[in-house]
Amino acid sequence: MAKSIKNICCIGAGYVGGPTMTMIAAKCPHIIVNVVDINEKRIAAWNDPDVENIPIYEPGLSDLVGQTRGENLFFSTDVDAAIKAADMIFISVNTPTKTYGVGKGMAADLKYIELCARQIAAVATTDKIIVEKSTLPVRTAEALRSILDHTGNGVQFDILSNPEFLAEGTAVSDLLHPDRVLIGGEQTENGKKAQKALVDVYSNWVPKERILMTNVWSSELSKLTANAFLAQRVSSINALSELCEVTEADVNEVARAIGTDSRIGSKFLKASVGFGGSCFQKDILNLVYISQTYGLQEVADYWEQVIIMNDHQKRRFAKKIVKTLFNTVSGKKIAIMGWSFKKDTNDTRESAAIYVADYLLNEQAEITVYDPKVTAEQIYSDLNYLGTRSDEENRRLLKVVTDPKIAVEKAHATAILTEWDEFTEFNWKNMYDSMLKPAFLFDGRMLLDHEELKSIGFEVYTIGKG
Ligand code: UDX
Ligand code: ADP
């Protein structure tokens, strides 16, 4: 008989842990869910009396938190107490790309995972099922197992891999109707019981046939490769977008033609200024690094090309702006619309906007940014993180505004970098009137009605059209 789970702890209240635990709490009222994080500010925001102030913007998430928080969903910084009380512990901490030492710039930094494992081992006095939720390189469970077994209090630990496939911006609906839930377990009797215990949690709302069980290693590797395949499609269509621009083919038409082949399918064929987000780049670099460590250089090179193409796409877009503005943007005002890596999220990790802005700032442009959900402090922190110039300089050259009309006032050019719906509803005639002429518009998301913009008077450039 699988153990019936009554108390869940999730370590890490981020973009994965927060929404996932909220959904478990909403669908399993009989389970107490404690979400813990060492970041006091983040936990305070999750506990803000006004649910609109929770730290993560996702359509529908605030409502769900409102329904469950204080009932069976709790946010706290008391990690030890939550570990002690739990039957099952999800590890949902960040695994950034290493910025130092061996594997710098490629391998995942597992120090936060290791700290969690050590803390669990030190604190646990009863048996626990440990669930890897963060995206991890294949064979991480081995390290977890070793730490838990060598430093624990003799209690039993079962390790599962249950990677999260939700996409940001659609987290709530992805969690509600997942294509699949993947549960990797150790191939032992206890491992199978642990797997079954987690299946029982998901079965409260996910149809049984969508819950896939594999061994731990397949599950860990599937998450990395699912993201690599998706990113590869975006880089493929982006590579075609450049070809379209010189051949007078239209990348949207090409994408439609390719996408109607049911063997290929229509999704992830939207050319853009480049993919961003916390997963794609990190996971591919990870895959490249793992391949290299096993001596598989061709495999590593193959996947690395997806990243090289993506960097090229971002740079190419920024270069196009400079070239079009008569080869100089020095002292010119450029309005950037959108900073998040895609619409409906306030997450900016690896967003194309950061790199485009940095390129333009190097060319001495003056930038104004408008994004409906990203804060000014986040924008400066993203730029400062690149280390290209000082914080003071970034703040002097780039201004963040809360009104799109102010962003475009006396601007030489406007660039759309995120596909926020509200951009399509702007009064573009008024925008045009307040810009300098010729008024250039660069659509990095193929979002707007370009014929209409041209009839207003804009000089329009879009990805994938000559
Ligand atoms: C991704 C995976 O989709 C998800 O399953 C995984 O759990 C985490 O990583 P996410 O990063 O939230 O999710 O966003 P996704 O919708 O995959 O988009 C990633 C990037 O690719 C975005 O910058 C998006 O704008 C870009 N993209 C996506 C395109 O440029 N064109 C497309 O056709 C699709
Ligand atoms: P993701 O997108 O994977 O959810 P985030 O960076 O949004 O990543 O969230 C990870 C969270 O994990 C952060 O809020 C961070 O403070 C938290 N965290 C990292 N290490 C620990 C730890 N040892 N104990 C508790 N929380 C941690």
C-alpha cells in the first residue's frame, strides 16, 4: 500500500513552486501544503493581504491563492518546521547556470539543491519522499541519495523526479490540464510505493492515462530534452526568418505551410526576436555540458547551435535598428515596448529585451521602456547583471515609464519586444503623431497590423518579411 500523503512541504516559492503548490492545495483540500523559502521578502509578498500583490504574475493565480491561502496553503520562512511536518518534500529551488569554476557558463549550479538535501537530512526525524521539481541534469538524484544517506538520522528517504512542464503566462491552465505528468522513481519496492503516493496526489484532478511513470534517469533527461526540442523549433523558424527577409518569402506563410503537416504541427513556429525564459537556454547549455562530459562532442555541438542561432537573432534585430536609423542611434530616443520574455508574465530571465537594449546602449542610444507588469528595479537589475556599464549609467541612459504614450514621445523608433495583447489596442495614430519623423517601428514579435501602421505613416520592419 502506498502511503497516503497528508502534509506536503515545498522548498522554494518561485515561478515553479508557487503556482504548482497552489494548484495541489486547490485540488487536494485534504492535504496541508507548506511552501517555504529563505527569501523573506518573497514570502511576505505571498502572504500580502491583497492577493493581487503576490510576487508572481500569472493569469488566474491570485484568485486561486485567495481561495486556498490560510485554508490548506501556507507560505513561511520556517523551513525546518515544514520539513519536519511533511510526508513529501518538493525541492523547487533555483538551479542557475554556473558562473564560476568547472562547467562555468554551461553546467547547472546545484549548490541550492545540495543545501536543501543537507537541511532535510539534518532535520528529518520521520520517513520522507523527496521530489525533485526543479529542472536538473540527469543523475542528480544520485547526489541527493548520497547526501541523504550519509548525513541523515537513519530515516528512510525515497527520491522521485517529477519535472514541471508548465509554461509561464499559462501556468494555471497548464497545471489544471497538463499534457502529461511525469514521475520518475527508483526501481525498488519502496521506490514504486513512493511513485504511487505521488500518483495518488495528482489523480485528484489529472486523468490516470496522463500520468507517466519512468525510471528516475529518464524523467530527469526528458525535461531537459523537451525544452531543447521546443527551443530548437524556435531557432529553426528564426533561422528561416532571416532567409525569408532576403528572398521575399514571408515567414508566417512558411510557418503555416510547415505547421499544417500534422507530423510537424503548428506550435512553436512563431518567429521572434529570440527565445528567452529561465529554462530554454539553461537547459540546452546543460545538455551541451552533459554531452561534453560523456565525450559526445558532435552531440554537444549540435545542441549548442540552437543557442548560437538564438544569440544571432537577438543581435541581428538590434543591428537592424541601428542600420535602419542611418547607421547611428547615438543620442536618439528609442522606445522599447515589453521587457518580459513573453506576454502574461513578469519574469524577465534571459529576455531578448535585455540583450537588445544592451546592444543599443552600447551604440549610445537613449532608451525608454514600457512593460505592463515588470518593475523599473527589475529592469535595472537585469541590465546591471550584464556588467556592461555602471548602475548610474544604465539609469541615466535608460528610463522606465508607466505610460506608453510617454515612452514614444519624440522617439526616433519604437521596438516591440514582447507580444503583450494591450500593444495591439494602442492608438497607434496618436503614437505616430508624437514620434519624430520618419517614425520607425520594429516589430520583434510580428504582433501588429503592419499594413495599417504603414497607412498611418510608419516605416515598418518586422521579423521574417523582406
Ligand atoms: C518552457 C517550456 O515550454 C515549459 O514546458 C517548461 O516547463 C519551461 O520552459 P516557458 O519558458 O515558460 O516554458 O515559455 P515558452 O512558452 O516555452 O516560451 C519560451 C520562449 O520562446 C519565449 O521567449 C517565447 O516568446 C519564445 N517562443 C515560443 C517563440 O519565440 N516562438 C514560439 O513559437 C514559441
Ligand atoms: P523557479 O523558476 O525554478 O521556480 P525561482 O528563482 O523563481 O526559480 O525560485 C526559486 C526559489 O528557491 C527562490 O525564491 C529562492 O529564494 C528559493 N531557495 C533557494 N535555495 C533555498 C533553500 N536552501 N531553502 C529555501 N528556499 C530556497
